[in-house]
Amino acid sequence: MTDSVAGPPGPISDATVARRPGKRARLAAAASRVLHERGVERTTLADIARAADVPVGNVYYYFKTKDELVQAAIDAHAARLGEMIAALDRLRTPQERLKALIGGWVGQRDLAVRYGCPFGTLCSELDKRADGLDRTAAEVMRILIDWAERQFRSMGRADAGELAVQLMATYQGMSLLTNTFRDPEIMTVQGRRLADWIDSLG
């Protein structure tokens, strides 16, 4: 997740890494950020160790392979997603919750310009591998879709599942275009249209 109340699964800032106790937690947090910025294939254990301010030799005590660090990054995304959902659920209505989620996405537009969706890009990369991590990542993505489905169902929508997928597909599409064209205004405009769409659903 992001540091905001309503952002999608995202990277963890250097400040957050510095606050986290323990080398394992710092490595997982750094992996989340570095994998987003550099991609799975281009990222080395040394890159993650450097970002976490952990001696590279110590990495192997906690994670034997880069795949284990990728798994730790997925777990970090899942934990932040859980925190974000808990914060969103404190809002009064499903419309407010959904629009706060969208607002969080728009708030990350500058990050999307540089690297794309923090979790969507990871899912896309892992899909090209045959190690099972793609299915693990998909389970985390499913958590947010299921949450959105519950919001639409609370709005009385019989097509809640389809609407949840549409919401997520629209976000992934606008994130991709924002990154492709290096244009944050795409995220701003499409986010506004999504919020209007939520209002139109009743």
C-alpha cells in the first residue's frame, strides 16, 4: 500500500524503511520499493541490501534466494493492503470508501509516471515466470477486488463482481497509460471520471 489512507499496493519510502525495526523487515520493505523501480529481473540482492542499509552478506541469513525476497515483497504489499482496507472501512458509506481509494490512486500519479502501478507491474512481470509467484501475487490482487465487490454490493448492485473488476481494470489501464506517456494528467482526469462513475451507480 501507500502511506496515504487510500492508495493501492505501492512501494515503501526510504523514511519508512529507516523506521522499521529489524533487518528482515527492512529488507522486505526495500524489496517492495526496489522491485517496483527496477523490475524483478534487473534487481539484485545487492540492490535490495543497499536500499535496506543491510550488509549484503547478511541478506542470506534471512533470504536464501531472490525469489524469497520477491515473496517477502508480496507479503509486504499484502500487509499494507490490509492496513489500507482497514482505514477505508472507517469511512461511512461504500461510495466514500471507493472514492477514497480512487483518490489514493490519483495521489500516486507522479509515481505512476515513473514506474507504473506498484503492484500491477509486479504482477505483470511475475506472470512471465513459472515459479508460482504469479499466483501468489494474484491472490493479493484478489483481496482488493473482493473488497471493492463488497462495496458495490452494499450499494445494492447485483453486478457487484463485474463492477469490481471494471474498477480495477480501469485503474490498471490508466496507470499503464500514465506511465507510457509520462503524463500524470491522464491519472487525474480518469480518476475524476471514475469518481463520477461511482456517484452514477447510486
